[in-house]
Amino acid sequence: RPPVVGPASSSWDATRPESYNYLGKILNARVYEIVKETPLQLAESLSAEVGNTILLKREDVHSVHSFKIRGAYNKIAQLPGEQLRRGVVACSAGNHAQGVALSAVSLGIDATI
């Protein structure tokens, strides 16, 4: 069983959030096996309206048109071998279901949506 890290860990110190390597975990997440980094797009009108630079993270460019693929794939890809072989089940009719389905196909496992 992998060690518990982050807020659930006994070594987690909420007064020192820098002790949990968020950026490292993001950059090394297995999700990049299936998704690409998505661009930031300047929201010109909104930026002008509020007097500040507003950037939009374009998660809609994924094949499932949503950021939900990130969480679904990352969680499924981390399942232990026996659990992975048994497949996954998702109770959703939306973006999460699409993320789970694409993740399952990409990992070669069964999924029931």
C-alpha cells in the first residue's frame, strides 16, 4: 500500500502548506499520459473591464471538453493492480463519465458507466 501523503498524512503540517509539494505532484501526475497541457487565453474584454489581466485556462480543448478527465485518469491510474483488473464503475451521465470512460479505454480496463 502506498504511503499517505498530503493533508491526510500524519506528517502534514497545515501551518506549512509549502511542505506539501503541490507543484511537483501536478507536474509529475500520470494524467499527462493522456491529456495535453492546456493553454491560457487572455480574456481581453473582461481584463479591460476589471482593469487587470484575466487569463482563462482552456480545459475545453480536451477530447472530453472538460477538466474532469484529469481527476478520473489520475485516480484510476493509481489503483493497485488487482483493483485495476476488476475495472471501474461511475455513476454519472456527464463530464466525469466521459473522463472515466476515456481513462478506462486508455488503460485497457473495463468500465461500467
